[in-house]
Amino acid sequence: MNGNQNEQTRQENCRLEYGAVTEGWKFFATLRFVVAAFAITLQSVLITLYIQAMKEPAGKENLEVTIAGAGMYAIIAISFIERRTVTFLMGNHASWF
């Protein structure tokens, strides 16, 4: 009887642990999806703004540079977030940065 109770306790502990792991995985999978959707939306906005800036008469060079700078900043920030998330999922919690 004691062996059967130990087995049930072990199975229950495994279920709880798998539940916790699954919840953590769902969070990071959702985070990756949200970051990807944000990146695509931001790219679309920046491309549209850049095309509109190119249609304007000369003298809007600062606007073009600003749009390109915002795009580069966004790429770097999104890359940092993605790298941190992947590093965390791979199990290297100490090396987030």
C-alpha cells in the first residue's frame, strides 16, 4: 500500500511540475508571437511613412533620416527582446543580457 501511495504522490508531483513548465512555455510562446506581430506592424508603418516622405517635395531629408533611425532602433530593440527570450527558453537564465 505504501509503495502505491508513493507512486501516486510522485505522479501528482510530476503533473504539477509539468503544469508549471507548460504555463511558462505558453507565456514565452505568446511573448514571441506578440513581439513578431509588433515588429511586422512597425515595419509596415515605417515603410508607409518612408514612402510618403519620399513623395513630398525636396527638403524633407531630416524626416527620412528620422524614419530610418526609428527603424534601426526598433530592429535592435526587437532583436534584444528575441535574444533574451530564446536564451531564457534554452535554459541559460544567468545570461539574459
